[in-house]
Amino acid sequence: MFENLSDRLERSFKMLKGEGKITEINVAETLKDIRRALLDADVNFKIAKKFTDDVKEKALGQEVLTAVKPGQLMVKIVKDELASLMGGTFTDIQLKGKPAVILMSGLQGSGKTTFSGKLANMLKKKKGRHPMLVAGDVYRPAAIEQLKVLGEQIGVPVYTEEGNMDPVKIAKAAIQEAKAKGYDVVIVDTAGRLAVDEQMMNEIAAIKSAINPDEILFVVDSMTGQDAVNTAKEFNDRLDFDGVVLTKLDGDTRGGAALSIRAVVEKPIKFVGTGEKLEALDVFHPERMADRILGMGDIVSLVEKAQEQFDEEEAKRLQKKLAKNTFNFNDFLKQISQIKKMGNLKDVVGMIPGMGKAIKNMDIDDDAFKHIEAIIYSMTAEERENPAIINGGRRKRIANGSGTDIQEVNRLLKQFDETRKMMRMVSQGKNVQRMMAGMQQRGRR
């Protein structure tokens, strides 16, 4: 996501020369390259031109502080303008009704059904709501079945009416069902087409009129670039939707839709899909995304993801075990599980400032822990509880059982022992410098 744009912008800032202030002469080449970078990222030409014109207007003649180089000042100006281009500030969804009704719109294949499941999962787990999903795509039995499967996975009911081909009646009946059974959010999935057509527009407009939703979300595949922006405009002209959802932002996308869509339809991006898992859904924060585009990471989102998996009672239990030096492989498995729940591993690591560029060519997939988990699951319950008893014979059996070799088992046992020592030092408030020195020493091996 945005990797090529990030690289291009970084090179653009290096072109800026001069001391004291930014001038029209020394900024010209930088702005030209920034515009090219935006166009290569599939940003609309008019938006790219206006963006660089706005940056130029804010940058010209600004005094550069002694401690700040012109290039660094330009980064700050570009970051602020990127955030402004994408909406400036975070905009939440409206859930005022009883029940609150959310209507999905978008083309076929944009990811509406999957997003509906993800949103229901997020509202249930993070906001304590009781959502109900509605299968309003009456033309594709596969969409109805997909929604049922998603609902079963997250423990959310799915309202369907087999044989009924009227999505307006289905949506109205679903809301009455939700009221009767105490569900406080109704998420209505709708039909899409491969392209915008009058029948689809009339149908979704009729659903909107009938159920008067609190929130209308337009779901768009970000990999379609400027086509996504054009489609969004057509839908907005008919529906006047409340916000945009960008799906597949973790794919091979240049990011033009994310940068252009807000300026074209003047509606906020509210969510971004960052993977296939049901937890791979992020609330959209323009200023944080601007930081990530410029390679500054997103430490706030990283902390939030970690806090979502944080269990206070589990943390207390873990601290006691560390203090007694009884942290074992069962505890280790729980920590791995929490990390995996934070989302796509490469995306999570990329939130650490400076790490995005370092890992861009690395293949970090969600199976990164599979060898470690295989080794641990090949241990007996006694071995997991008390790693000290794992001798040579046991190591050989564990290697055979996990499809690895003794060297890998030995490496994991050594890393586990070192990790346990470090965690114990942190829990006891030992000298941080000593801990860092130990990490550096192991990094040289």
C-alpha cells in the first residue's frame, strides 16, 4: 500500500536545496516530481495539480528554522496537505436510530458482503452493539450464503427471506424483526452490478426511501483506481451517501482512490479493509495515513491495535508468572495468538516508524509463526508446562512430530529462554540499558 508513492516522495524531498528559506526556484523541481509521483499513483490530474499548487503557496517564503532543513519543512507541509486532501480528521459512523440502520452500496465484487460481516464483527466486539445482517442481494444466492457463513463465524444473526425477490420488503421486514428481538444495529447488504445501471440505481434508491437509513456507506475496491472515483461520483449523485469504504487496500494498489475520492465526492473515507480476515478492518484516520505515506509509521494505530487485544486480568496473571519465573510455552502460545489477532503482520510492523521502508521487499505473511506453533504443539502437556525437562531425546521427538529438525527446535528453546529472561527483567524494572545491550549482543550472533 502506497509503497511506490512513498519512495517517489522521499526522492522528491531530497531534491530540495538551499538554506534559509524555500524559494520558487529551489522548490520547482521538487513540486514537479511530487506531481509526477501523484499521477503515477493514479491520482486525478486536476487534484494532483491543485495539491502541488497548494503546497507551493504554503511553502514559498517560509522561514526555515536553524534546526530544520528546507526538505524537512517541505515534508511537514506535504504531510498536512495530504491529510487535508483525504479529509483532514476522522469521521465516525452515525448510529442514532433504534435500531440504527446502515445501508451498503457499491458495484458487484467491491467487497460489500465481506465488509458487512467485518463491520458487524467490529460493532459487536469493540462497541458492544448487537447487530443483525440482512441479505438484500436477492439475485445472487452465493451472496446470501456468504453472508450466512460470515454471520455464523462472528455469532451475528442473518435475516433472509427465501423466495422473496423484493429487497425493499426484505429490508423493511428485517428492521421490524430487529426491533422485536432487540438488535440495535441493522446492516443491509444490497445487490451490485458489474457496472452502474439504471435498474440498480432505482432499486437501491427505493430501499433508501423505504428504510430511511442512519448511514449509507459506499464500498469500493481501491485497486480499481480512478474508476473507483468515477463510480463513487455516480452513486453519490443518486444516493447522497454518508461515507466511503475502501476495500483491498492491502493489495497491489497505487493508492490513487484513497487520495482522490474525498476531493471528488466531498464525503469522508470512514473505513479501510486491509486483509481477508474478519478483523482486518481499520477506521480511517487521514492524518495517520499521511504519516504512513511519508514513511513515518503509525504508532498511534499500532498502540490501539495492541490495546484491543489487551486483557488486564491476563496481564496480571502473566506478570505473576514472570516474577516466579514460571512463564511457559502455553503462555508463549497465548502471546503469539494476540499478535496474530492484531492483523496482517507486515501491515502491523509497517506501523513502526522507519520500518515501512525496511520491510517493503520482505515477505512477511500471516503464517510467519506456523513453524514455531508446530514445534510447540508437538510437545507434550508436561513439556509445554515445564520446558526445562526437554532433553536431547525429547527434542528429537518434537522435531519429528513438527516436521522440522533438531536445530530449529534448539533455536526456539534458546529464543524462548532469552525472551523469558528479558520479559522478567522488564517486569521487575531492571536496568533497561542492560536489556538493550543483551538484545544488541544477540543481534550480532
